[in-house]
Amino acid sequence: MKNLTKFRWRILLPVLGGLLGTGGCSKESAGGSDSSAAAGGTIKVGEFASLTGKEAAFGQSSHKGTVLAIEQINAAGGVLGKKIELITEDNQTKAGESATIVRKLISRDRVVAVLGEVATGRSLEAAPICQQNKIPMISPSSTNPKVTEQGDYIFRVCFTDPFQGKLLSEFALKTLKLRKVAILSDVASPYSVGLAQYFKEPFVTAGGTIVAEQKFSSGDKDFNAQLTAIKATNPDGIFVPCYYTEAGLIALQARQLGIDVPMFGGDGWEAPELIQIGGQALKNTYYSTHFSSVKDTPEGQKFVKAYRAKYNGETPDSMAALGYDSALVLADAIKRAGTTEGPKLRDALAQTDFVGATGRTKLNASRDAPKTAVIVTVENGQFKFLQDVQP
């Protein structure tokens, strides 16, 4: 794929008919001043995502869901009588790039809101900039609580890690019947460090024992030393809160060392590349996530059908579904606010109660979305839905 930081993707899709209603045109814009973002012929929305780099599967899935939503919104005539223009930039999974991109989206492109990112670390780069400029930002799937703690212009459409960590501790204790667990986490990832802690505390409180805690850094490829140390503690299972790029390698190397106990993680495992990397080593592994394509809800199945039709039969994952919902939530808030002016759009987003592909997004006082999670396992080289977990 080309280096997408050299240019921007602008997506402005034609009118096809009937999803969202329209309202009166507004001449107000983000930050309270009249700008081309709202005063022109389109409503400009920025998106930053990892479209290339080692975590590109996240960004590409989220972006595909976002594009589908924008297409459907514009097919209904847009919002406030205008189409949405999506301006997408690639951060290449590089530290520091998201901050640069978001500054450009706000100062040069005059976007009224920003969608992104999947990864917590990159959302934390962008959030303070959006907050300072009074530009609402919606993360599709950054689960660390620190993201929305950056300020009242920062939102998410997914559950948070305290909920995810607790549900994984209960799953380990009650379903997998584990009592002695080792943790292998990524010290360079705020997501991994946070989820490890949010798992550990309820697990120990409920009577479990952490027999080992080993560390690595993002981008590492050899985990044999850490896994050998873990094996010596004879755990019942291993908790691996990291992203799919390392999770697949860890599973592969653990099985090569003769470690056959259950391994499990969070939504960072969610990507087809997990199976490409880990293969048969992923037998007896599990992870929590936000969405399953087999869940039988009208909104979920409508999304799956539309996604498959647009992307040549491809089945959407959680990141795609959350990207889709983040764009729909933004459009719904603009419609209710009757304007794209920053403070009013912020207030409308804070009152969000919207049913989408991933279920009901009803934001709480922290601008987080308590939602049902799902547990997924891997069988015969395929992801398989295991169970729902209610918030």
C-alpha cells in the first residue's frame, strides 16, 4: 500500500436514498466561528487510522466500517441538508504521527469532528489537541479509561478496560476454571499495561493467584525467555493483553515450548492476521471483543449484509462495526444539535442514546459506552462466537 501520509483520502459519496432525515442548514462551525467546514457545501469530518504499519488490520477494518456509514448517511441526503466529506489520513502505526495529522485536520481542513483511533496510545496523542481546539473526537475502540479523561470533547463508542478486565477475570475463574494465571504484557502499550492491571485486581480479589508477571515491548518477536520463565511457575493459564501482532507469535512460541494451557486476551487480538500468524497454536485460546457477525440483532445483521455487499463478501470484525457506529453516532449528534458548532455538538454527543451494529450506545457521564461484550475462541483455524457478557 502507498504511503498514505503523502496525501489525504477524501470520500464524498452520492445520494442514493433514505437512511437519515435532513434538517435546516447551519452556518455555524466547530469552535464557534463560521468556517468552510460548515459554511461550504459539505460537512468535513476527519479520520486518522493505522492504514499501514504493523497494526494496519485495525485501521483498515475501522476505516472500511466508517466509509460504509458515510456512504449510507450521504445516500440519505446527509445531515443538515449537506453531505459529509470524510478526510482520512494514515498514521502508519507510528508514534507521534497521529498528533501531527490531527493538528492538520483541525487547522488546515477545518473539520468539525474527528473519528479515531483504534489503539489507545494513538488516541491519547490526538485527544488533548481536539480538546484544546474544542473539536469533538470519537474513538471507535480505544478502551483505556484515560482516553475520555482528556476532556469533555472526547468520546468513545465502546466499553472500557475496567469492564473488559473484570469480565476476563470472571471468564478465567468461572468458565476456564483457572486459579493460577501468569501475565505476559507489553510495557510499551498503555492498552496492555492498563488491561493487565484491570484483570489482575478482580482476579486476585476473587481468589485467583498471579504466579508470574513477564514483560515485553511492542515490536518484539522473540518471547522464549519470558515464556520459559512462565512455564517454570506451572500456571493454569496465561493472560496476554496485547495486540494481535504479538499475540499470534506468543501463542506459537508457547506451544513450541510445550505450554498447552489456555491463553487469553482482550479485543487487541481481534484481526484475521491473528490466525495467519498463530495458526494451529491458537487452539485453546480466547479473547473478549465488542461484536460478533453471528449475533442476531436487526441492526447487526443489516450492517453485516451491507458490509459484505460492499467489500466482496468479507465478514466484518469488531473494529469495522465500531468504525461504522462511530460515524453514525456523530451524524445522529449533528442532526440533534442542528449545528456543527463545537460546544453544541459536544453537548449533543454527551446525550447519545443510539442503537447501531454493536448494540445500544448510551453514553454515561464519563462519555463512555457500557456495552455487551462477546467472548471468541479459535477452532479449526476459524473464529467462533462463544458467549455474551453483559455490562
